[in-house]
Amino acid sequence: MQLSEQELVRREKLKKLRELGINPYPADLYPVTHNSKQVKTDFKEGKQVVIAGRLMMIKVQGKASFAQLQDAEGKIQVYFNRDEICPDEDKTKYNDIFKKLLDFGDFVGIEGELFTTQVGEKTVKVKDFTLLSKALKPLPLPKEKDGVIYDAFTDPEQRYRQRYADLVVNPKVKDVFVKRTKLFNAMRQFFNDAGYFEVETPVLQPIPGGAAARPFVTHHNALDIPLYMRIANELYLKRLIVGGFDGVYEFSKNFRNEGMDRTHNPEFTAMEIYVAYKDYNWMMDFCERLLEHCAMAVNGTTKATFGIHEIDFKAPYARVTMADSIKHFTGFDINGKSELEIREAAKNMGIEVDDTMGKGKLIDEIFGEKCEGHYIQPTYITDYPKEMSPLCKEHRENPELTERFELMVCGKEIANAYSELNDPIDQRERFEHQMELAKKGDDEATGVIDYDFLRALEYGMPPTSGMGIGMDRLIMFLTNNQSIQEVLFFPQMRPEKKAIAVSDDAKAVFEIIKKADKLELNELKTASGLSNKKWDKTIKELTKNNLAKVEKTDDGLFVHLVE
């Protein structure tokens, strides 16, 4: 492991602390009485406090110094005075330990009393301090000069990989996750107050059911069977309705072995709720009251800013059928049309289609391409074609449709709900139809049949309405974050490339290539200013370490970075 100069210095300080008989990582309980927020809100001159946190700033001024201490609630100024800390002749604790051996990022405990400085800042006067944990790596703290911030820790990849550092140096990031917890708490409270029961269902499942998605596969050695990471928990929750629960919900970690982008992570959190003796009309009323309650709990208002839009989650929400939406934005009426007619209409609209797409998928493509993005304020899209909803009850007025809605916000779906299909014969036929679509190559069709679920339905399931909400996407809207990675503590990342130690010449040439992206070999050699011998050594060093590649083309030899 190659250490930076700062890391080497800190390890040397660690050694000196131990030589002084100080344990830099004590196990003892530290008797904290106040946090920074409590100090400020319940401030009283001369009050005795015991606080703990990270040293985030130190201004040494001879016999007296100021510092900032950061804890879970914020920052508080602390004042170190040599004669207060070391009233006797031995001034080692201030002169050596505090001034020379402590660093930004170290955890310290402080015993002191409160006072107000001449400029009016609430401060803790240090009577004694204890090193609680020595930081061996410097935090990526931004620098400020003349009111301008330099070297802020803003690179997304580094922030996501080192979320622990991101949370320390970027306080607004922590606020996002505090709001995330408030959202879960508010939703849980709303369900519990309604009398519904929180449950847990299997993460490892013998059949990847409840949705059409590519699962993660593992193997159970004792049973010698394949198992699948949960892609959805719907079918298990409905089994519980069969079993006699009137209302169940679960915050479910789901896993889908598919693409990653700004709105998709392979591991994500969904909330699903199922309530007996209800339908999708009731669920629409329930959903908008729920989201209004959650928005208030998270932000103190029903309004939220997302990009250039201000969204208002105050109920009620507009309701538009899918057919009316498509007709409004395209002029094409899907009612009563055959698969062939819909396919031709989609082609005429410039939508890419293929033979694997059934009627439902074609309609979904038209809606997604031509309609979805227009819905900024919360809007229910209702009454989906039967082919799009294999688990949904047939519409009571139109047998070609289902009693389903999706809630759209800023052109994205955040909730999906049904009047649940409880006819076991109809459900079996729908599953079989999905199997046929899957055989044709439709990758969004369910390719397996859960026969145990069908057996459960045969025992009888009462009329039920169910709803799923993407929790990650919802908190994105409530905190104005365009990327799902910003609302996950530890989003999935590509493996981190190990740091490679290279010569200064190689670093310089690497930067030249990086700026130009691709350079002709002789042009790069000239730009490097290296002698023939050094040039040969340097280009071999870069290619050997897989940092750069020399590529032969019809136009000559070119050098570019290895992705």
C-alpha cells in the first residue's frame, strides 16, 4: 500500500501518541451529556457540558486556539486555552498533544463550560479533552480563499464510493438521508394508523414471480436447488390476504439483474400494500392522502422542487385513462383496435417495434414515447389494456381493460396499483398467455407460472386492492435529486481500479493523452519533450500498466487511453 505524505505524517503522530502512553483508540464509554444542537438551543453561560465529535478546523494562536467540533447534529466552536487545560507546570497536553499531534478528522471528547465570544458566537471553553479516535487518512475538506471554495469533494464517483467521507464533508448529503428516513417513518405511521400490518416475505425465492425482470440466481447447497433473489414480493403478500389478513404491507428490498442508469439500481426498495375488500378507486383516494401526508412529514409542505418543476402533492390528483391519454397526444384511438392496427399506428408514429411485441407491449411503447413525459403534476393514468396487466382484475365495464392505475410525476411512474385478480381460472389463463409471449421473445413477459400461488387463489382470496411505490424514486422527487445514486447510501458501482504507481514522466504523458483523448504517436512524443530513451521507457510503462494503448490505423499509429 502506497501512502501519501499526509498519511505517513499521521502514522508518525500515532506512534508518538503511543509513546506518550496515550491509547489513540480507547474502548471506554465516553460520558457525552450534550450534542452541538442541544448546546446551542439550551445555551446558558457557564453551563458545564461534555461533548464529542470530529475536529473539523483548528486555528492555533499560541497559548489559545479555536477549533470546530462536528457531531451528528452539526458544528460547535470550541476554545482551547493552554492554562485552562494545563493549570500545572506540565504543558505537554496543550503544547504537544493538542498543537502537534491532533489533526482534522480526529474524534475527541471535550469537557468544558459554555461562554459567548466577543463576536457573539456560542462556544465551549475546554477544561479537558480526550482523544477518542485518531484519523489516519485526511478528510477531503474543501479549501476557501477570499470567499471562493476550492477542491470541494464533488466528484460523484468518489462521493458514492466513499459515502462515509461524503457525509462528513458535505452536510447537505446527510440531510437527504435524514429525509429518506422521515419518509419511511411517515408512511409506516400512516399504514399503522389505518390498522394495517407490517410483514416480511422471503428474499430468496424458488420462482422469480410478481414481475417480469431478470433475477439474480444463486444455489442452495443443502437443498441442491437454484434460488432467485426477490424481484417483487406481490405474490407472497397476496398469499397472506388469502390467509386472513385484511391489510398487509412491506418495505421490500428487491433485486433485478438488469441495466443501471440515473433512475435504476440493481438493488432497490419498494413498498407494497394489499388491502382486502377494496378496489383501485379506493386505492387512488388512499394513495393521494398517503403522499400528501408524506410530503408534509418530509418537507413541511406538500410542494417539492424537482429540476425546473414545482410539484404539489396535495390531494386530489387528476385521473386520465390510458386510451384518452394516447388519443389526446397522438390522435389515435386504441379502443377496439387489433394488434396489427396498433403495430401499424406505432410505426407511423416513428416508434421502433418488432414482432416479439404483443398488443399490450405496443400500447405501452406508444404511451411511453408519446404521452408519459407530459405529466408533471401527480396524475393517475388508469384502465390499462388487459395484455399489460397479468395480475390485475378485468375492468367491470370493459373486458378488454383492467382496473389498474399508475401515478405519474414529472414523466415518471412512482406508484402502480390494481384491483387484484382473484379468479384462479382467469389468473391461470393470464399466466399461460404470458408464457406464450415470453416464448415469442417478449423480455417483459412473465416466463414462469407460480403454481403454488394459483393453489392459494383456489382457496379463495377476497376482493383486494394492492399498490406498489418505488421508495427510491419518491425520495428523489421529495429532495430534488435527479440521480438514484444520490438517495442510496451505497449505490452499486463498478469495481474500483487499483491505484498504479508510475513515474513522473508517465504521469505527464498520461495527462497529455487525457486532454487530447487520442493523439498520433509522433505528435505525442514531440509534445512530451522526452529524449528517445525516456520516451521508449515511458510509453512502454503506460501500455504495460494498461493505462494507454497504441492503435494502428490506416492513418498511422495513434495513442489513446484505455477505458
